[in-house]
Amino acid sequence: MAHVITRPCCNDASCVSVCPVNCIHPTPDEPEFLTAEALYIDPETCIDCGACIDECPVEAIIPDDQLEERDEPYLQINADYYKDHDVEGGLVPPRKAPPLPDKELHVAVVGAGPAAFYAAEELVRKPSIKVDMFDRLPTPYGLVRAGVAPDHSATKGVEKTFASVAAKKNFSYYLNVEVGKHISHDELVARYHAVIYAVGASTDKRLGIEGEDLSNSVAATQFVAWYNGHPDFADLAVDLSGDRAVVVGNGNVALDVARILVTDPDELAKTDIADHALAALRESNISEVVLLGRRGVAQAAYTNSEFLALGDVEGVDVIIDPDELVLDPGTEAALSDDTLDSTIATKIRLAREFAERPQTEGNKRIVFRFLASPVEIAGDGEVATLTCVRNAYADATGKVAVTPTDERFDLETGLVLRAIGYRGVPVTDLPFDEGHGVVPNTEGRVQTAAGGDVMPGLYVTGWIKRGATGGIGMNRICGQETAQAVIADFVAAAFDDPSTPRDDVAALVADRGANRIDLTGWKAIDAAEKSAGKAAGRVRAKFVSVSEFEAAATAGAQ
């Protein structure tokens, strides 16, 4: 989002002095300042810090998504100034981009998660670029809504940025519309100069062991979606009647599911956790969650902040056997001579501190088991026992490797959750790299194969572009890179004009049974969930069925 200087501008330049990125011109030390009609904000450089708004004495500066219709021309007025003025000076020179062709660019974005929004954010800065965002779900925000743990509400604050993007006049939602069902890939290509796929990595990696498909052996991706109210998983059968659960993996998702399983339901009731999950957790018998890590503590994938936060969960002990905190030789040597990376050193220190903590009788437990891998799940139709093997460090160069030993142990458990990573699945009509689980690309431009020719007009961003690594911050960089590739190709005249106008898209998807939800519909859903949540003393009460979403959207439009 950029800010816009509108008619009341008094030219006193108080805004210039507080701008941290030098995006307001002309400045008092530039010759044109004395004769300028107004000051202008460079939309390419503005970082939405809000300092200028607070400083402006005449309230002339407005976020571009809050402009009244009468002030919308100032978007172009501000942008036009930078076509003709090569401004310099200041701490951070404005980013300069080549002028766009004098015509509209129509872009379809498939997906509505963080990477999709960050790409869209970069694109809709240009008034001549029109963005239509498609998602098969009735709600936007992807894993921010359906993946972030309900007790991590601060992380979901990024939704405010996404809402600002969606409020742009050159942005439109096509929620509850499935590409491949209600509109085909070829139909998108025929109607848009560029199509960006931001479909994420929608499946989990499998363990590949016997018994993995027994009842109550569940992917953590599904479990997370279940407690977050994802419509596809609202009816997931999860049996919490046993007293122990085992989570295979030790990344942040593994910590999330472990924490949710043992957190006091009264605390969860203050969050936006799905009602069905809250009800199930209130009846849960699980008192211990075991986390299995294939390698040692130094190689654990979770972040230190998430690891440390486990110690603050009321009524829960974090259990680590000090004998299992064995370090690989390289880490041990670096730690002893004080050359170990500080992040890894902190991870080891925290684990050792947890290992020394006294346990409290009656508390639930989260137990870390390092250098252990699952080898078999057994049970009569449903999970009863998980057999594990102890690992040892193997001689290797580069990445620390482990090898199984002859030592095995069994864990009695009624629930196994695998949390060993997400994986992309093929996208219809696009090439796919099975080995890496991504669409082959260069800087977001889709290729016929890895290292192959670029397919004009087709782009990817997010996990389907780079693999299931990195969080929201990485998705910002990733989305911006893809958007910049689209803009560069537009400037280079790399696009053919669409063979069919995009004006018929709404009618086309409606004829095929899509009950499209637009911005008005989503705002109605959002308001209804928050209203229901407020009545119950919660952040929001989520709808979990498509029919509920559609009803709320329709009611809000009336």
C-alpha cells in the first residue's frame, strides 16, 4: 500500500523531514520546491510507515485504499510526477522503474495465500494493472487463516496488509471459484496477459513405513487444517481418547500440534480455533505428546522462539532426557571452541535448560526424543503401537547425516501425526518437477522443464515456485520477485493481447455452478465471524462449511 497526497497539500514539507525512504518530492533543497503546486509521494518507494500521515498538518495524505472517489485521480497525479522528474538526494534514493506501456495489463492470480497477496500488492501499485484473484475456498489468506496456530493471533496481523491490497480499485476477488472446474487454465490464458499460480504445497510428505495408513495415523497438515476450520477437513476423524500422541518431526508445525494437544481448552476457547476442534479437545484424554526427531537437537528445524515458548504453556512440562542431547562431532567441536553459530548454540542451551527443569505432578507433558525414527505403526485397524529405531551420526561431509542402529523401542500410542514437511502437487496444464515438488521456473517465469524455455505469460510464486520452505517474510520476497518479472515482461512487450476480453469471467463461472464470493461477500463473512466470536468472548467464531460461507456472503450483500 502507498500513500497519496491530495488537494489540501500546504507544501510546508513537514512530511519530507519524517519520511525514512525519501519518497516525497520535491524537497526543500530541490529547485522545484519553490514553484511546486504540491508535494508528491512516489508509489514505488513508499513503505507505508505512516510517518507522513501523522506529521501532515492539513490531513492531505491518505492511504491509497482509503481514497474517496473524488480523490482517486491523485493516484495518477502522484505517479505521473515521477515520470518526468528524476529526483535525487535523501538517505534512500527512490526506486526507479521504466515507464509502463500506455495500456492496461490484466493479470490472474490463482491462489489467495501470502505469496499471492505479495505479488498482487506489487502489481496493484500500478493503476493500469488489473488483478483478479481466484481461490476455490470461500475465504482468502491461505495458510494465514488455515495454517497459523489459533493461539498465535499476532502472526495473523498480516491480514491487514492483505485487506489493503484487496481494497484497491484495480483488484477483484473470485473466491469460491475453482480453476480447473469453473474456469480452465486455457480460458484464463485466453483472457489475461499473465497468469500467476500461487497454489502452495498442498500435501504432506509421507513416512513410507508399514501401518502408515491405519486409522488415527494422520498428516499434521490435515490436523492443523482441522483445528483451524478448513472446510475440507472439518469432518476429519481424529480420536483423542488415548493418553499419548506421537508427532513425527521437529519443525514449528510439529511444535504447534503438540502444543495445541496439551493446552488448556479454556485458553484455546479465547482464540479462533474451530468449534468442532475445541469440543473434541475438551473431551481429549491426551496427557503426553512425544516429538520424534530423526537427527540431534542441533539439527532441529523449529525456531528458538517457538521452542522457548513451549516452556510458558500453563500446566505443561517440557521433558528432555539429557542423555539424548548428543551432538554430532562438528557441532561439539564448534561449541567447545566458541565458534558455533549463535542460533544453534541457543537451541542447544535451551534444550539443556529444559532437561534440568523439575517436573510438576499432574502436569501434561511434551517429550522430545532426538536421534529416533519411526519404522512401523501397528494395530488392529487403528494405531496402537509405534516402533522406533535409535539413530547414530554417520560419517559424512556437509549436511549432518544419521544411520539406524540395532536398538529399537516401542511407544504405545493411539495417535500418530506426521509433520515432516509439505510437498507441492502437479498443477494441471503446467510442467512439474517431481523431484523437487515445484513447477520449474526462473525468477517465477514458468519453464517447460528445469533449465528449459520460458512459457510466456505463465508465472508461479510461493511454495509451488521454490518448495515448501520459508514463511511469510520469504513469501513477500518471492511474490515481489514474480510480480517484478511480470512488470518487466510487460515493459519488454513480451505479452500478446488476450484473445478474449476478461469481462465475461463472472458470467462464465456462474454458468458452471460457481457461487462467486467477491470483496463484499468476504467482508460480510469476516464481519459475521467476528460478531459471533465477540458474543462468545472470542476473536472470531469460524464458519467451517461452504454453505455457511455462502449464506453469510449472501446475507451481507442484501
